[in-house]
Amino acid sequence: MTEVVDPVEALARQLARHPREPLADSPTPLRAAPRLSEDLGQEVWVKRDDLTGFGLGGNKVRKLEFLLGRARADGCDTIVTFGALQSNHARQTAAACAAGGLRCELILTRAVPRSGEAFEHGGNLALDHLFGATVTVVDDDDDAIAAAIGTLHERIDARGGVARWVPPGGSDAVGTLGYVAAGVELAEQITASGLTVDDVVVAASTGGTYAGLLTGLRLSGIGSRLHGICVYRDAEHTRDAVEGLLVGVADLLGTSPVSFDEILLDDAHLGAGYGLPSPGTLDAMRLFARTEALVLDPVYTGKAAEALVARVRAGTLGPGVTVFVHTGGAPALGAYPDLDLA
Ligand SMILES: Cc1ncc(COP(=O)(O)O)c(C=O)c1O
């Protein structure tokens, strides 16, 4: 007789085959947001991935569990990664390396057209230094980045180091495993709570968070629509990244990729571009803060919240519960002292 394996059990077994360093305080809470719900006239719950805890928390901690697990299994002593000057991913990588006894090299680009003391030295960047990372700041052009990579290769080779080069946002198939695990976690919480969740809203930048969540939710039998709110590139480019990650992560898990028809991306809230909040972003930040004391950021979660509010107003969400995935980002807030949040 063939053994009947529950698909959720099978997924858990597949995830457990991958080396993982415990970093996140998980499961993170799935909490009701009653005052926000009342204000919007839509029941909203919040998945608090801002509370992953480690290194001031956020979504990248989940990816880093698998990225560092794999790097260590491969004998690496250094993690190199990339981001914009105020990258949350860079800060969380620096934190994970500090606690894990690995060297951390960050190549940070001036991708956001902002300047000033706070933006160029404060926020996440100050924390990168605090966690002991080596930071190289370059202009956001291919030649400058290539030159920095070349110099870094030489430096690492000269000391006989073994580096793992992690892409921006930790979004390769291995990092995406972290959000598959988060999707499974959210699915368990939805099932245990008995909620009917029609819609889930999350910020999408390099796509790993979105691709992992979609995979974890679907493989756990949860069919809620997952709306990825583009904050970095337009929907077409973001879709390319998500599709590649859906295939890559399915490969690692030995499953078929989630159908590409399930991908829902919305780039209507990009505003003037990555890292540049619009008035609607700030309105959403104020609303979440003043109803639920939720601290959003102007780059990622503020824009995702802006999209959620717009969808409620347009009447395009289902009648059931909407889950807002709070992916963190508040440590960057101090780098934006000029934002009018009053
Ligand atoms: C706070 C926050 N939310 C969301 C994201 C988007 O995650 P992803 O790059 O996996 O799409 C990021 C990525 O940097 C982030 O820092």
C-alpha cells in the first residue's frame, strides 16, 4: 500500500531538508486591527513580520535563516550582499553575520535620489556599521558596481576567504524558502483562527517575499488572493523576478511551481519611484499609526498600505478578511527626517 502523505506534511519535510539557522522569533503574530478596520469599513488583520525580532526585525530575517544556513554548510566565512543606501536587507544581513560570526561585506548604491546627513549616515546605514559590516558605497551604475565587486573579490581572495554572494533583497531560490515557511505559518494561523481571508496584501520589491508567500499559502491549501504591491520596479519586471523565483523555489522543494496565473502585482503606487513616498503613502502611514500604533516605512510598507486603502475605497477587495503583511522597515524611518508625518 502506498503511504498517503499530507501535502502540508510533505512541504514541512522538504523545508526541513535545507540547512537553516534559527534567527526569527516565529511564528509572528497574526493580529486583528479593530480600529483600522472600523475606520476603513473593512476587516483587516495584520501579520506582524516586523516582529521577527532579530537585528530590529523585518522580512529579510526569514530569508537569512536559509541563506546563512546554506552558506555555512558550504564552508563560507563571508557574506557579500547588495542594496540601496538605506537597505533593510543589508542591515538584517549585517546583524545575522554579527551573531553568526561571519564577515559581512555590503555594497550599497545611491539608488534613491535623496541626500542629507540622516539619509547618508543614519537609519539602517548607522546600524550596518554598528553590526560591524564593511560598507562600500557606490553610485547606482553598472560600471561602479562592477568595479566595487572586482575590488571586493581581490580583497576576499587575498585573505583566502570563502564568500557567498547574496543577491539584492536576499531574493534567490534559497532565500525564498524563508517566505515559503512564512506562508505555511500564515496558512496555519488562518486555518486555526477560522477566518475567511479573501485578500492578502504585501509589498513586493525583489520578489522573494511574494513568491515564497504564494508558494507557502498555495501548497498549504489557502487560496486567498495575494496582492504584491510593487515598490521598486514596474509590474512587468517584478513579475519576471517572481516567476523565476517560483520556479527556483519549487525546484528546491521538489514540487511544481505555483501557476503564474496566480500572480497579482499592482504597480499603481510606485509614485515617483523607489524610495520616494507620495502623499498617499504618508496618509496611509498616519492612518496605521493613529489607529493601531503600527509603524510603517515610506519605502515598502507605507506604499503597500496605501494600496490597501485605495482598494478598500475602490471596493475591489473581497467581503472577507484582508491580511496586511507588515514586513518591517521602520529602522529606516530616522533617515527621512524631512517627511511631514504630522
Ligand atoms: C520592509 C520591507 N518590506 C518589503 C520588502 C520587499 O521584499 P522583497 O524584496 O522580497 O520583494 C523589503 C525588501 O527590501 C523590505 O525591506
